[in-house]
Amino acid sequence: MPKLTDLPNLGKTVVGELERAGVRTPGELRRAGSVGAALKLTQVGVSVCASKLCALEGAIRGVRWHSIPADEREALVKRFESRLSRMS
């Protein structure tokens, strides 16, 4: 069975944070999406920066986050910030 640590960009620290937020498998991460997983992280008190958000997206795509085009990364951050502001 695949583990979160098998995905690119996800080290032990981020995996531990995801597990604390209730995301325990690659399938759960894919279902939540990067923005959804990031929101779950914030709900358990984990700080989410643009790099962490993009790392989650890269993990879902199976690529290093640096290879995601800059315009897509920017749109991802805006989507996260918009959803985060609606939660407040």
C-alpha cells in the first residue's frame, strides 16, 4: 500500500502534520486536493506557506513542486487564500 512518504515533496515532518490533520494516505490527499489538505492543516494549527501548498500539489501530481509552472502556483495560492479567508 502506498504511503505519503512515497510521494515527492513530502518528508517526515509534513507527513506527520498531514496525519495529525486526518490525511493519512495518498488517496486521501488526492481526494482532499492540495487546497483542501492545506485547509485541514490550518485547522490543526499548522502554518501553511506557499511552498508547502505547492509541495502538496506536486505530491498529488507526482512531481517536484518547482516544476509546476509559476502561473499555476500563483493561482493555487490565490485559491487557498480565498478559501482560508472565507473560513475566518
